[in-house]
Amino acid sequence: MIAPAAGLLVIAAACTPAAGDRISRIGCCAQEIRRSGDPHAFLTSSPPVRRTGRPQSPEALAAERDRALEQAAAELRAGRRSEAKRQLLAAADRFDSVRALLQLARVQSGEGDAAGARVTLERARVLAPNAEEVLSAIAQVSLAARTPVPAILALEPLSRVFPAVAQHHYLLGVALMQAGDMFNAVDALREAERLEPTRPLTLIALGIALNNRKMFDEAKAVLVRALEREPESVEALAALAEAVEGLDELDAADRHAARVLAQAPANATANLVAGMVRMKSGRYSDARVALERAAAADPESPKPYYQLSLALARLGDAAASAKYLELYREKLGAMSARVEELRKAGVSSRGGMQP
């Protein structure tokens, strides 16, 4: 058995190209023994081959990365998505390429793999934590998957760092609406409107948020402007129907809702408005049918369940009324939980929608 001190010297000699090498190499050899777990095999094996090639310059690495990304893009154009994903992942691994990760996330999102896209984008965020394109991509993937909290956590800093970009404020407003925080959603969407006062998407989203805060006069004015710019918008017309119903302009509300339902029979907002108009005119059975369609089209919204509980109470069905009232409370509670999740994540919130 080799004595400890002698053993270290033997190991040093085995690790070095010549017996006269400095003892400072002992640490490296001890590490090799720990990895192999077999000192005898290590001492009798050939020494490792040394690589003497010079490292590539940053320019050469960048050129190689660009070639890899272009090859992946060519695979995508040819419809070979699996091979493109493999090449993008390899480029990300080799070059720590944020561009490769962003392109990979786009492919994953296009295939409906929202979870995979989010994992890829979080990896990109580690490499470039403040990059506008990375944060914006995280927000859009999260919104598409209806997970608003990650979107908000990405969009809040974006809207502060890039305050003149209307799209960031618009997406933040949409995310806050998904989370049920209509107060802050209106603020974000008003800022987006200030920056781009004629953009129909922003005007429609702002009108919907104002409806949810029961600010029907303002909602009506905004939605009329949206329809002037996009007359065929079903969503704008449905939101306008809700605004005028809230103002007790029942004929106009019914007319707008009917136009929407002629094009989109399952539209949740138009069915809700049709049901509420019929409630106010005492046609409770007809109201029930429309409200059930509204609930089926948007099962996460509390509004149809509340109205259904009222309609069924008028029809004398106490058990069904109680069931829908419980569903209303459940959906409202889920919305409050999302707002509380925002608060715990450090996002200031002033409350959710009104019934």
C-alpha cells in the first residue's frame, strides 16, 4: 500500500508530462481520481490528450451562430419543424443565444406548446433579464395561455422602461383584465390610448374595461370611436351593446346584440346583453336561454351566473337559482384570488370587476 505522501507524488508524476512538473498539479489529479473512483485504473491509464488549439474569436463564433440560425430558419421554411427545433436548441446550448431561444419559443407557441415556450423564454430571461423582446415574448405567450400574472410581471417593467411604446401599455391592460383587476386595466389602457388614440384594438379593450367598472357613458363614447375606425368589429359592437344596456337604452342594446348574434351566435357578451334586456322586459324564460348561452361561451365570467340566479328566482326555481348564485360566488372568488396573487407578487391592485 502506498503511503499517503508518496502516493500524492506518484499521482503527480502520472499526471504530468515530465517527472519534474510542479506539485501544484496534484489537485487536478486528485480530482480525476475522485471522478473515476478507481486510483489504480487512473495510475495505469494513459495521460489525457491535451488540446492545443486556439479558441475561436468572438467574430468567428458570431458568424458560426448566425449560420446555425439561418440553417434552422431554412428547415422551418421547408416545413421540417422538428429538425428546426433541434438545431435551435443546439445553437442555444452552444452559443448561449437569446435569438435562438426566442425563435424556438415562437415555434413552440405556434405548435400550441405554451408550457414549452414559457420554459424556453424563462431560459432566455436568465441570459437577458431586461431585454425588451424577451419580456414582450413572455407576456404574449402567457396571455395566449390565459396565465396573466407572469404576463403582468413582464409588462410592468417594460411599460416603465419604455413608456412611449403603446403596445406595452395595451398588453398590460389586457393582462390586468384577464386577472380581474379592472381598475388598473383602465389606467394602462388609457395610457395606451393616449399614445395611439386611433388604434381600434386599444379602444375596444378600454371600452370593455370601462363596462366592467360600470362607467357606461365613457365606454359608449370610446366604443363609438372604435366602430368608426373598424365598423365590422363584432367585439366592438358587442361591447357597445353592453354599454348602452347599462345606460337603459334597451332598444339600441337589443338591436346591437342581435346584429352580433347574427354573425356570431355564441358571442358571450351579446348573449349576456340579450338576456339582460329580456330580464328588464319580464321575459324570464327567454332571458334564461340567452344567459345559459353566455355562460357556456365564457364559463369563467361571473356575470351570466349572477343574472341566471335572478332569472331562475323569477321563474320560481329556487334550487337552480341557488346553484347559479353559488357559481357566481365561486367565479368571483377565483377572480379575487388572481388579484390577491398579483398583490403577493408585488403588483399593486385596487380591486376587481363589479357584479
